[in-house]
Amino acid sequence: MSKVVMLEVKGLTTKYITRFQEDVYAVDHVSLTVEEGRSLGIAGESGCGKSTLALSLMGYYFPPLHYMSGEIIIDGRTITEMEPDDIRREILGTEIAYIPQAAMNALNPTQKVIDFIEDVIQAHDPYKTKKEIYDLARKSFEVLGLPADVLQKYPVELSGGMKQRTVIATSVILSPKVLIADEPSSALDVTSQKMVIKMLKNLMEYGFIKSMIFITHELPLLYNVTDDIMVMYAGQIVEKGTAQEVVFDPLHPYAKGLMGSIIVPEKGLREVELAAIPGVPPNLKNPPAACRFAERCKYVRAECEANPVPLHYVGGGRAYRCILPEKELRDIYAKEARTREVHEHAR
Amino acid sequence: MKGYWKYFLNKLLWFLVTLVCAFILNFILPRLMPGDPVAAIVARLAQGMSNATGVQAIYQQYADLFGTNRPIYEQFFLYMSNVVRGNFGYSFSQYPRPVSEVLGASIWWTIALQFPAIIVGWLIGNTLGALAAYVKGGFDKVLLPVSIFVSSLPPFGMAVILMAVFAVNLRWFPTSGGYGFDLLPSATWSFVWSVIVHYQLPFWSIVLIAIGGQAIGMRSMSIYELNADYVKYSRFLGIKDRKIVGYVFRNAMLPQITGLALSIGTMVGGALVAEIIFSYPGLGYTLLNGVMGQDYPLISASTLIVTIMVLIANFVIEILYGFIDPRIKAAQAD
Amino acid sequence: MKHTIRQIFRSGKFVVGFSIFVTILLIVIVYPLIITGEPLGIIGQGTFFPPGIYVSVYDSIGSPSYTLFLDDAAAKRIASKLSNDDRLAMKDWLIADGVPENQIDITDTEKLLDLWEKEYDPDKGLPGMTFAKQRYYQRLNDSLEGLLSTEAAIIAAKNAETGVLEETGVVKQSDYVNVGEVASVRVLPFGTDNFGRDVLTELVAATGVSLQIGLVAGLIATLIGLTLGLLAGYVGGLMDDVIVFITNLFLVIPTFVLLILISFSIGQEQRGPFVIAVVIGFTAWPWTARAVRAQVISLRNRDHVNLSKLSGHSIAHIILTDILPYIASYVIMALILQISLGILQEAALSILGLGPKTTEDPTLGLMMQWAMIYQAHILGKWWAYFPPLLTIALITFSMNLMNTGLDQVFNPALRD
């Protein structure tokens, strides 16, 4: 596997300014790396900042979201240093592309699909002719398994699944290096969901994109689709590692809580969602200075609420944000598992 | 084009159905009320008439005209065939002028006043509303309350205020009438100028009211569209803001057009009362005269004409809308 | 619930609208407790007395008099009788009469009056002068009589026995009375109307009646609209088709036309304020029905409704507990809108002469109609039409503001 880094983010911090002029830090010093040919999944409860992270990664900010600090480097170019209009012309759509959460309404309802694609392409290359654009669009759509007559339709004429696939095909029409997909399948029926996921998996294979960030609250999807997983809590990364590691050997108590529900085969993986942990995340207008999870953590100690907790790197890209050493956490989890087994046997 | 025809026929059918229903209502509402309209008319007409045979003769004449001595469905067809031939009977208050003549003199004043005013008000209102949504800040903070206040004013209120300021105090414009009282309708410059001068205040009172309501509607629609998912998505694909604003306003405009179709009846109703304030020689003033003179045929005919005008306007807007909104053709095609 | 209310009161627009409305409501309730008297009692003989403080002339004479030496008293007296327009008119007359223009100085009152006295002849018509103009000069001349006099005015009473006038008192130009000591003083902030009634008292009563008309009309319209909207949206099927057809029909047929036809047909005798309110209510429901239906349809397939259906609850139960609470905010906004619409419709109908026929209860629309019939707007008698107009505008404005505020709370997309 090649080691070319497609997307590198260092200490990215962004905030929302509400209409009452309050600051909400939804993305707090996030750093991550995605290499060519790999996909990164981001998990967390709703409101944890994962969707905001997706928006922030685009490098193109408009109210109420504001950039504070940090760097975003795409294939060697630091886009956080560029002018907004240059980002619009040179980066968006061509280097990094986005698939929105509610793709149902992502297409302008009064425009044919092909007209929208024309606007997208001409925003970057005003000299492309209609004919060239049409040929390009038809080819990409066919490769991705979409009928070419979709191009001549209005969004209202497309079914939900078809609309979502059209959005995906449109997003990657300029072969971006990074694709950010924010819950692309959450509002669809099972069949459409499968087709969308299959399509996303194919994108890299067919060379439309070089790397992908996939955001969802459905754990099994994350495990099946992505190579690496990052767990967010209250605007911060609390754990990252390969999919295998994070799902089957989580270190952070929050990640552990999330993943705890995954290995319940009889329930059917699809039904299982994240966030089965009692309590609510802290208010990001005024987050605790120390560990943000302390309030809900089963293993909380006095030290937890004293100082900010840094992210501990434990090698191989693995990291977690907790004051307890790796070994101690593993011991606690092992002990818990044993007592649970004993309980189950007793019954 | 096939899709459009389907839409057109659908709307045409709806237009005809509403027309018939409006007709029936116009016919039946006065007859639902206790008392015989003809008796009421004759009672009024025969005031001061001591000759009983004369009263009887008048009664007979109107009973024949309205066919009140026949079954109700026959009356309806009689009424319909009379209306279709433009025969609304005689005006009581302006006897012996036929109603059709009274209306014929006033209807064009109303059309020439109201439709341009409503269209101008709609255009200005939508532009201001879109600007308020896009520019935000101080402009929006001023425009919104002002628009709410203006649209809270009844149309006749705006008419009274404009008249008090510009006609009574500043004397820039005349207070009443459609043209100078010392002139006769003719194709002379002085007459045309007089008509133009008399046109201003009624026109602007209707325009201002329309601006208020439309600006509020367009502002909400635009804000709604500006927050739509496709705006964010288009931005993230690198499309220029100017182009996206184009999408937004086009999409926000479409509901405003259907909104106009639905509210045109209310707007015309309000504008009729504004006409009265200026004694403008249109349908509003004719209606007032009808009410004051207890002139039943005149009222019935005026309301019918107003309804038909509104229905036609409504139909025309819907038809135009079919051309403007591409989804109509697409949705009907399959 | 508490949270929602707190949020509503954080909206500036709602608070402003609410304050205006409550102020109006308080005035309507409190005013009659302080100023009692028939709202439609005729207190003045004559039409359109201007706003101001009315002091009994008779009582003034009998009140203790004080002597004040005020320098500007004479100037004020002259100015009130002889306006600048009058001076210009005098100049015109004199020039037309052949006096050279440079001899006339309209700023020097004494000289001007001297000249006028010398030259003016009431019987002399000037070429091109209308009769009305001639009358104007005659009146002006009469009022100038004794303007520069410094003599006191004599008060005389007729001797009951001899019938001869006998001097009973003298009023010097430096005599003053204290308004507070005059027995009868009446403040008429908005003057009187065309029938000589106190406009303010009438206005307060009219506002109360108009609000009641609006409330009755709004409640009826909302109730009908809500019922039809719920039936169409929730029950669906044929019921939906029929209701949608009727609603659309009444949406395009102008409401105002229906109002005219019905009000006219009811006949003048039967048209009380309540009847008008009912008629308005029965013609205003289609908007609400349409809006409620749309809301209900979007709710119909929500999980909690489906759950309730599966639990075997009755339609009435589902509508009451699973649908109504979710559209309550919407219905309240519709009600507010309908109330203000009802007030506007009453006013429009009244101006047409189809408003309530009443001799006891004024309404805002009737006040407008009376003022219009007596041409207050053309005669510039603003106090007769402007107060009711402003009240209508303030009521509807406050309600629209409240609605905009509520809308911003319940539809967050409209916020910024």
C-alpha cells in the first residue's frame, strides 16, 4: 500500500456563533491523516461535532460556522492559507468533495441534473462546452451504474435512492482526491442503502476518488466500509485506530460504551446504533476544561476533573484520550467481562 | 409539451368548475335568505306609490324578469341565459339605465387601476423581500417591521392616509374622481392628463399595501431557500455565490406566484374599498352606490363580475406558472 | 411549556406586539371605569369640533378673574384673527382696488388696517372676483372690527322687568381665569365626530366591539378550519377529496364578494355586530383548513401516531393527544391571524355600508364609515377618521408582530 498522504489535518478548531452571539466550539483541536486508498470513519452520538467536522474539513466557511485555527493540507497544499475564492475555484469539487447528510434535498429542485452538473464543471472550467460536459457526465454515470436518462430529469422525478446516487455521482464528477460523506445512507430504505454503500465502495476502485471520510452513527456500516475509525465526543477526538482495533478493542471508556452494543449477534447488527450510554454530552458553549466525558464515565476519578486530558498515542496511529494507562483500562474491561459472564452463568 | 397540455387542461377544467360554482353561489346566496328578493325590490321601488295596480304591475314585471314564480332550477337557467347575453336587468338606483351599461362604464376603470397596481406592488415587494433576506442587517431590521406595519393597514386606510397627506394637505393631487369634474371623457390632452393625475393616489395606495405583504412573504421564502440543503451542497461543489443566489431567488419566487394566484381575490376586495375612498369611478364605487340605493341587480351583477375577473386572473397566473416552473411539465409527463 | 413561553418572550417582535395589544386591551377595559357616559351620547351641537380643551364661556365669566400683564397677549389676539393668508388676501384686494403695491406693508398691522379701513368697500365687487371671494372679504372685514381696540368688553344682562340691557360686568383685556377654577371644562382629545359625539369615548367603545367581532369571527373560522383540516388530513380518502375541493373553491372565490352578498341578503335590520362576526367567521376558514391539513399530513405517518394507531386508540383520541398538541402553536398563529382579519373585514364591510346596523355599539369600521360619509377626510377633519384607522392598524400590527415572533420561535429556519 502506498504511503502518500491525501488529507492531513493539524489542530483544526472551528466554532459556531449563535444568534445570541455565543460561541460554540464544535470542533476542538482535531488532527487526522488519511492516506491514499484508505477510508476513515468518524463515529459519535448526534451533536458530538462529527457533522461540523465534515463541514470544517472543506476549508470553506460561512456563517454561522467560523474557522479559528489549525491546518488542512490536501495532497500537499495547505488550503487553510488560501483565499476563499481560490479555495472555491481550485479546491472544492476538484480536490475535496462533499456528500451532505440530507441528500434528499441536496439538488436544486428546479434544475435538471445535467444543468446542475454543467454549473459545477463550469465553476472550475468556464471553457468546457456543453457537449464535453454531457459526455463526461454520461460516462461517469454509466460507470457508476446509473442510467444516463437521469441526467435529463428534475430531482422530483427521482426516487430517494436514485437521488442519493445521483448526488454521489455529481460529487465525484471532477475526481476529487478526498470525499467526505456525511451519513449518506441514513434516510434510505434497506435496498437503496445497500446500493449506496456498494457505490461508495466502488468509487475508489474505479478511480473517482483517492480517499474517503465516512461519517455515520451506524456502527456496522462503519466497520464494513472503512479502514480506520475515529470516535468523537464533545468536539474532540477520544479514540482512533484501525476499524478492527476500535471496534473490537476500544480503549476510551466512551468508545467502549459505544462498541459494547455491537457484539450482540441475535439482535441483528443493522439495528444496533450508537449511544447507549446514560447521560447527555456537555454543553459546548461552556465545555469542562478537564475530561469532557468525566460526568458520564463509569470509571471516573478525582484526577479526571483536574486537568485537560491530552490524546495519548500508543503507536501505529492508535490514540485515545484518557488519563488511565492502556494496561489499566484493559484490566478494568477484562474484569468487567468476567463478572458479566459469571452473572450470565448464574442465571 | 404533452405534460404542459395536461396541466393546462387540468387548470382549465378547474377554472370552469369554479366559475360554475361561483355562479351558483351568486345566484343562490341571496335566495337562501328569508324573503322574496322581488318583493323587497318592489317594496323599495313602490315607495310613495299609492296605486296598487301599479305596484302589482311592477311586481309582475320583475317576477317575470327573475322568473321567481317558476321552479328554482328553471330560475337558475333563466338567470344564466340572461347573464350570458349580458342582460342583468335594470339598475334600480339609476333607472332606466340597464345594469350592463352601469357596469360597462366602471369595469375598465377598475381593471386599469387594480391589475397594474397589483403587479407593480408584487414586483417591488418581492425585490425588497429578496434583498432583505440576502443583505440582512440594518436593511432587514428596518424593512421587516415597516412591511408588517404597512401590510397591517387596511387598503382603505392607506388610501385615506395618502389622501390626507398628498391631496388635502399638500394639494399635489385631487381628492376624488377618475378625472376632473369639469371635463368630459375625450381624447384630449387635458383629459388624459387629468386621468393620469387622478390615477396616482388610488394606484399607489394599492401598490404600497401589496408591497408590504409580498415583501414579508418573499423574505420568509428566501430565508427558507437560503438555508436549503442544495445551497450548502452547491457551495461545497465550488459554484459561485452569485449563481447560487440565482437558484435561491428563482425557487423562492415560484411559491410567490402561486401565492399571488391565491391572494388576488383578497387584494381585489381590499382595492375595491380603496376605490371607494377616492370616489374612483370603478366597480368599488358602483358597489357602494348599489348598497346605498338598495340596488339588488347592480350588487348581484358587480359581485359576479368581480368574481369572474378574479377567477380569470387566477387562471392566467396558473397558466403562466406552468411555463415558469419546469417541474410542472416534468411531473405531468409520466 | 414553561420553556416555550420563556423562549417566546425572548423574541423582540413578539414582546413589542404583545405590549401594544395588551395596552389597547387595558385601555378598553379601564377607560369606561374612569369616564362613564354613553359612548354614543351626542354632546355637541354641530359637526367635527376640533380636539382640545373646552371651557365653558358662561362659567368663565363667573369665575374669579386675575389680572395678568402679558406683553404678547395683544399680538396673539391679532395673529389669531388676522393670519398671514388674510394679510396677503387684503393686499390682493388693495392692489386690485388701485393702491400702489409699494405702499402696502403687510407686516405692519396698524398701517395695513388703517389702509384697509380707508379703502375697503364691502359693496364694491372687483372684476373677476367670485361671489364666494366677495363674501370672504366681507367676513374678514367684520372680524377685523375693533381688533386694535384696547377697550374692555362689557357684559350686560337683560333686566327681567324692563327688558333693558344693564351692565353687569366688564372684561378687561388683561383679565384671566384659571381653567382649574372654571366649573365646567371638558377635554376632548379627539374632538367630536359628525354627530357631535366625543370621538375618544366612542373610539374606546368601538375598539372593544371590534375586538369582540374579531374574536368571534376568528374563533369560528379557526374552529371550522381546524375541524375540516383535521378530517381531511387525518381521515383522508374521499373525505379529503371533498374537503380539499370545497376549500380550494372558497380560496379562489373572493371572500369579500361572499361577504357582500351575504351581508346584503341578510338585510339591514338583522345585521348586528354579532351576526357580522359570524358571517365573517363563516367565510374566512379556508386558509386555516388548508394550512392545518398540510400540517396534519406531515404528522400522519410519524412514529408516535403509528404507535397510537397500533395500540388501538380511537380516531378522536389520536387526534386529541397525538396530533393536536403538535399543531397547537400553528393553530394559535392561525387564530391570531384570523382575529386581525376579522377586524379588517368588518371595517371594509362597514365602509361599503354593509357593516353592523347598530345604534348602541360603535365599531371601528362604522366610525370610519361615518367619517367618510361626512367627508371628514376631504375636509381635513383628521380626528374623526385617523384615530379609528390608527387603532385598526395598531391592533393588526400588534397581532402580525406577535405572529412573526411566534413564527421565528417555532420555525428556527426563519431566525436570523
